[in-house]
Amino acid sequence: MLTKPPMLILDEATSSIDTRTELQIQEAFETMMKGRTTFIVAHRLSTIKNADMILVMDKGHILEQGTH
């Protein structure tokens, strides 16, 4: 993140924290994700609610896709 890569991959980046801290981290991520392609792997809907595109996958297959 210090080198400002063109792509970010966040795999369960907020899975082990409380809701208040998650919100603070998501605000920081919003700034970092501007102008970048970002893949977010998450189980919590709150983590991906602002995504441009959401894919629901199971066993490597896309079951659904759309927006929140």
C-alpha cells in the first residue's frame, strides 16, 4: 500500500475486528481504493456493500453477481 499499486487484493481484511474498528478501516480503504482495481474477499455484507460489482461464489463457481 505504500507503493500505491494499481491493484489491491484484500482477503478477509476486517474479519477479526469489531464493528467500530471495521468502519474506521473501511473509511481508510475507500481512500486507498480510488483509481485502483480492488478485489475484496469477505463474508460480511457490510464489508462489500459499497462495491461496484459483487460476486457470490461457492466452490469456485459464480452463483450470483450484481450490486448491493
